[in-house]
Amino acid sequence: MTRDEQSSDACVEQDGVRCPAKAPWPAWVSLATGAAFIPMTVIAIAMLWTTSLVTLALWLFGFFLFLVPLRYLICARCPYYGQSCSSPLGKTVPFLFRRRHGRSMKAGLWLDVLAFAYLFLLPLPGTLRTGGAGGLFLWLCAWALIFVLLTGLGCSRCPFVFCPIGRAGRGLRNLAGRNRDGR
């Protein structure tokens, strides 16, 4: 067996789950899931700019917490640290944090859910007030795009079965009659 074959068979363990040592995502997945955040960010900033600068500041602070400190609790602990992953943050985290191999990601993943809820809910009144039903529809579509791309492209390949966002995506796919392989 060659060294490359041995390394491709190598596994690492994260929070009790055996994972292949090489990330299961092609590089284009991180670009697609990252691009999905652009409409949400533009809509939030545009809607909150016209309704409440204080709410905009609170939302931007929450977005910063999602992008930086939460990556310490998740990405710096991930066995795929520095590799292409389900978001573009996987490649950027090594510039922010040293690797924290062997530490649990579970708390960070649950805090990610809370961050998503905060980022989704805080602008809701502003999107409705500024854009009416159309603004609310755009906001819901932006978040649906994030969820569908993240769970469909990222979570569908992810070995972390303990992740609450991945569980939700797999659960919705199962309700829709699709298994992990997309059938």
C-alpha cells in the first residue's frame, strides 16, 4: 500500500465519531455555501439600515460573534482544520486560531444554532416593516437558500452526526423521502 493509500484510509475521532482524515467536501462546496450567505447579509443590512441603526449594530455584532469566536469553538477543534469544508471559514480559521485538536465541538455547534436563530429573528420585524410581505418573503428565501445549500451540500457529506444543523437537514430530507445519498 502506498503512503497516499494509507493516508486516505486513515481516520480520526471527533466527539466519538470516526471520521476520514481527509475532508469529504470538494472545494466548490465551501464557495457555494459561502455565497448563500451574501443575499442574507445584504438583505439584513439594507432592511435594518432603514429601520434601526441600533438593531443593525446588534445584528452585525451577532454576525461577528458567529464568524469569529464561534469558529474557535467549532472550526479550530475540527479534524478538518484548514481543509476545504462545508463553509469558506474552514480555510480562514488557521489565520485566526491555532488548532485545538481533541476538544469537543458539540457546545460550539449548539451555539451555532443559537447564533443562526439570533441572526434570523432579530431582523424579522424590520424586514416586515420596511419591505412588507415582499421583504419578509425575500428574508425567508435567503435563509431557505442557506439551509438548503448548507445541509444539502455540506451536512450531507459530513460525518458529524451529532451536529444539530445536520440532524435537522437529514430529518427534513427524510420527511421529503430522500435518504443521505439524495435518493
